[in-house]
Amino acid sequence: MTVSRFAPEQLIARACEATGLDDFGEDDTWRDGLDLVCDGLTTDARLNEIGVEIAAADLHRALTSRLHIVGWRMQHPEIAAAPVTRPIFIVGQPRTGTTILFDLLAQDPALRPPLTWEVDNPFPLPRPDTYTSDPRIAQTQASIEMSEQIVPGLLGHHPMGALVGQECVRIVAGQFCSMIYPTQYRMPDYYRWLLYKADHGPAYRYHRMFLQYLQSGVGGPSCQWLLKSPAHLWQLEALLAEYPDALIVQTHRDPLNVIASISALLHHLRRLASDDSSIPECAAQSREQIVAGLEYAVRLRDSGVPAANQIVDVHFRDFMRDPFETIRALYARLGRELEPVAEQRMRDFLAAHPGDHAGNRYRWADTGLDAAEVRAQVRTYQERFGVPDEVLR
């Protein structure tokens, strides 16, 4: 049953039938990724019955979104020439404050974040007059709340909402070269392909296509995009090749607490689709990814990429101590002014979403990893960026 549900040609045929379209674009490199995702879901993901349905729906959504975006672009060729100017990308290890920083900056009316509902359900094209009342908002929110019913506490680990910004990994899901898949599902071969072998250039080209599509409906080519995903940390060269004028905000935190936190999150996410997940197994993947990403980041920064005037470092401890001092300093580095209306909206959002500073949601002891060994692997990064050791939870 699982094998037939994840047969690539059948998935493609269903997507074409559902949309009445059959053009996925000139670049067919997405098929390689789709094959690998399908293989991982079939052989490695240990899906339960609900998981099969969730994963099949994820792939169907990614394929149909791609068909609609390519189809709209064919009908409106001027979209391809529309600029995406000086986008701001928040990157950094997962669980380093990227989400709350993204959510706060998204309150600035001068910035355009891609919202969850429009990323997950991009067709028909979102329009300004229904942007806050589109029925897809309620549909998306209901789906999110259903996830919380299946795995109670999930939203405590990773708050989500239809009207908040969505990560870029969800956008490039349609290229099937995305960290979203091995985050949600156990796929060891696929995540190593992403880390060490995949060409991410086509994924960023598809990313631009997606933004051009969305801004043709809301925002226009003059908007400044605010974007976020820890996965960009691993692929900054490919990102900058596609967006050479991008502004990068990199967050920093003790990688050991990052690994402990992301391992607990992965475990909770995978429990949506599998009855066979463990924190130590998630921790092993997280450790490999974090170490590889930080080593890459150090090498890249030492080579002068990104340029010094193109990147801003934000330390988790500073942001937690005084978020608005940190944001004001960040805006100054970005050449922006924090307008009073934007700051007030940020303060209102923070008051409504105070968080619980992680509570007891993760513990280093649960990872099964040797702290001294991992500390040695990340020490160069910590010294390079002045990241202090934290007390392990």
C-alpha cells in the first residue's frame, strides 16, 4: 500500500488530473528529488496509516502548487522579469530565536513575509482585497489545530498559525530539495543527499518563482521580502548566487542546547506520521547537520562571503535579554529606521506571544550524545563568533 501511494509517476498523474495542467517547468531536476523523497517515505520513514495520508497530501500539495505557479507564469510572462529586491533572510541554527525574530520583524508594515496560508495554498493567487479574509486562512488554521489534536503539545514546541510567516523550506518543497522532508519524516539517505550532494541552485530559482508569483498578487515588485529558514545556513552560496543583493541575519547560540531542542522538536513532528520515533535517533541526525552547517558557515565567512555589509550577527542571549535593543541595532545595520508604528506592533505581538523560555520541553540527557565530544566539534564555531557555552538543560 505504501509503495503504491508513493510511486512518483502516479503522484505526478494525480496532480496533473487535479489541476488540468501538465507543465512543471523547463527545469526537470525536481524529479530527482521527488524520486528520493518517495523512496525515503517508502523504505525509511516508518509511516503509520495517518502518516501515509499526511505524506501523500504533502507531496500532492507540492506538485499541484508547482503546476499552478508555472501555469500562471506562462499566462503572465511579465512575472518572470519582476525584481525581488534586497530580500532579508533570517538564517542560523534552528532554535536560536529565528522564529520569534521573524515574527516580530514581520509586524513591520514595510516588510512582506510569506504567510503560512498562502504558501500552503497559493492558488488561486492571493489578492489584496481578501488577503485577511480568504477562506483558505480558516482551512489552514484548522489543519494546524488538527496536528495539535494528533500530537498534543506540538504547538508548544513550535508555534504555528495560518496568519504568521512561513519558512522557505515549505516554499522549496515543490522542488523536492528541501529540509522540510527529513524534518517531518525519518529519511537518512535523503538528508545526507541534501547536505552533501544536492545542487540547491534550482531550488533557489524555484524559490524566486514562488515569490514573484505571490508578489504579483500582493505586494508588487517594490515590496521587500522578509524570509526565514535555518536551512539557508547550509546553502548560503547558492542563496547568494540567486539573490546577490540579499541581506542576511544570522542568529547564534550554544549548539549543544540547539541540538537538544531541535531533537525534541523533530521527535514531536515525526510523531504526526510515525509510531516509531526516538529522541536519540533525531539527535544523531541533528548533530550531523548542525556540525556540518557550522563548519561550512565558518569557512564561508572566513572567505569573505557574505560581504561584511551584507550580514548581521544576532546573539540569542542578547535578543532574549533585550529584544528591542537588538532589533534597533539590527535595523541600523540594515540601513532601516524602526518606525514607531512598527515597534508598537512588535511590542503588541510579543505581549500576546510571551513564550515560556522552553520550559522543560527538552533535556540534553535525552539525546544520548556525549557532550564533551560534541563540544569539541563545535568549538571552532563558538570561538569564531563569540558564542558562549550555556548550562545544558
